[in-house]
Amino acid sequence: MSTEEEPKRRKVLDATLGLKNIMGRHFLAIEQAYRDGKPTAWATSGTPVELLYTMDVQPMLPENSATVSAAQHLSKNFIEIAEEQGFSYDLCSYFKTNIGAVAENAEMIKGGTRKPTFMLSSDVICDTHVDWFQTQAERMKVPHFTIDVPHIVSNTNQRQYEYYKKYVSEQLWELMDFIEVHTGHKLDIEKAKKVARNSYELGTLWQEIFDLRKNIPCPVSTRDTFGGLFPLFTMTGLKAPIRLYKRMYREAKERVDDGIGALREEKYRLAFEGIPFWYNLKFFSKLEQWGAIIVYETYTYAFSKYVNPNVTEQMVISKPIEAMSELMLKFWYIYDLQTRIKKYKEMVDEWKVDGVLLHNNMSCRPNSCGLYDLKRHLQEDYDIPCLIIDCDMNDPRKMNETQLENKLSSFFELLEQRK
Ligand code: SF4
């Protein structure tokens, strides 16, 4: 085949194809736990899933399940069922997808979930997580534990910070007592160390894959990262995803060494802020028609979580609870605006980004609040072109494809003029 006839992009990394198996194993482990009468827990993203694995409780993440529904074009139906129950059009579409999926008793492969032994939430990312699990825990009549994580703002001083760390640590110790009461399982400190080491290795491997994306051309596209993200928050602490990420890294490194990019002709390097549109991942392939590739996504990077220089491997293993508290307080997604702008500027320089796409996610306040200020600062202070996209991660009714294409077309004209 001549170069002209070749597709613009290369296929996903071979290693990424193994993701289906890994995630399949995760869902099988959930089914197995039910068969064996083992304790299970719903967990929101941002909670220390590692503690669940340590105490032999099988986690399930309804957010992950909601994306499964969206990818199969089932989320709209589930969301409408939730709205029929009275939940507002403007509420989080992950939450409503879960409400509808539970109401329909959907199978796990369609994004359904099972009644857990207990629920674990946290407001580390958003208060919806807490209210969502409160609603479902009350409906399902299961116990619910929530971890309150204070947010750091630009004026938080060291004394407050130290107090917050202690406050979160105390709750994590309480959580272990709670798990013991509801499952009879006790903390095994040696197992905790192993799980913590695995979690650290998984997170740092993901960062190394991201570091490879700094190369021109970029060896890894969103075809690898949007799906590749899931083990980070469903299976962190286990060995299996580490092997997968090592394979992804090796393959991406080979591409870098051979000067091969995920896109054959890389013209524009973009960053994407926000949650992807799980029901329309084709959107991201469309960018290729302009020669554009996304080289960095805050969302997928944030879940690598070990981005805090205070948290070393040694600390993770020797003081896992303190390390966990520190990580929860410094999660990428809850940075105050000032830090967020600073981090963005650093990212744009390091990943050599030409422009930023900002997803103004209509059903997610944490994602959307501050987005226009972020855009203004990036454009005015650092001359970084930005485009706001009004959409939603799980509700296809909120995507206007024609309008989006027109906006993108103008954005790429702008980028072309700057080249
Ligand atoms: S999408 Fe936004 S509002 Fe919904 S659970 Fe996630 S962070 Fe919270």
C-alpha cells in the first residue's frame, strides 16, 4: 500500500488490546465474589480502593459501569429513567445512568451493578459522589461510609494543611474499623504494604507512558489512554494491570526510538481538559482529519495520583495511611485555580501543546467551574489558544455535533495561522 493510501493513524498499541481481558477479569472477579459470598463494595473515584483490596473486599465502581453503558449507547435510556423518577436534567449523568441501570436491573456488561455489602464514597472530587451513594445506600439498605476531604485553596496555610492531613488519616483508620465491623476482615499490614507498592508502581508506570507522549511525534493517542485509564481506578493495588502498563510502555518506547507517531502526520498537538464523551469516542478520531492528536489529558493523568513530590515510594510502603491522606488532599482535580493555571502552563511547555480543548461538562460542576477563568488566563497570560466545548460525558442529548465541527474548524484555522 502506498503512503497516500495508508490510513492517517496507526492502530492502537497491541498492549492496549489486552485491556479488554484485564477489565473482563475485573468484572469476573466481581461475579466470583458474589458466588463465593465474599464482601463487595461500591466505591467512588478518588477513594482509596487499595484499602478495599487490602481488606479482601471486592470493589465495584459505578462510574466505570456508567461509561460502559455510554459506550454501548445505553446511557441515554438510563438517564431518562432517572429523570422520570424526578432527578433533574442538570444533575450528573453518571449518577443518573446508575439510577436508571439499577432500576432496570441491567446486567454488568451493560453497565449494571450489584447490591454491595457496603458503599464507600468521598467528597474529594465532588459532593455528588456522597449524595449519590447516600441515595442508593438508602434505597438498597446497605451501610455507607464517606471520607470528608477538605479542599486546599490558595491561602491554605501549613498549619491548616497539617490539620487536614490528620483529619483525613483519622477517617481512614475509622474506615478500616468500619470494614472490620461489616465484613469481619482485619487489616493485614504485610498485605497493605504489597498493595501499596503495586499501586505506586501502577501510577508511576502510567506517568512514564505519559512522559513518552512528550516526544514528537507522540507515540500514544487517546485510543490507548481513555480505555487504559480504567485499571488505575478499579484495580489499583493488583499485579495484573502492572504487566499491561509495562507492555504499553515498552511498545510506546519502541515507537519513540523508531520515530513513529500514533498519527502518521502530526500537525497539531492538543491537550484535552475534562471527561471524554464516552458515547462518542469517534469524536476524538475526527481530530485526525485536521492532523491533530491529543498528547495530554488531565483526566487520565490525574488518576496516576502519585504526582505529589512529598509522597515517595518509601512513604507509600512504610506509612500507607499518611501517604493516602496526602494524595487525597493533593489530587490533580481539586487544585485551586491558581495552581491549576500554573500546572497547565507547565504541561503546555513540557508536552509541547499547540492548543487546549476544554470540555465544559454540563452535568459536572467540578469539571466546569473555573473553566472560563482557566481559559482566560491561558490565553491572556500565556498566549495559549483554547477552545471551550459545551457537552456532557454520558448524556448524548447534550452534544451538538454540527456546532462542534464548526467550532473545531475555526479553531484549527486559528492554529494554522499561528504556525
Ligand atoms: S462527573 Fe462530575 S459531578 Fe459526576 S460524579 Fe464525576 S466529578 Fe462528580
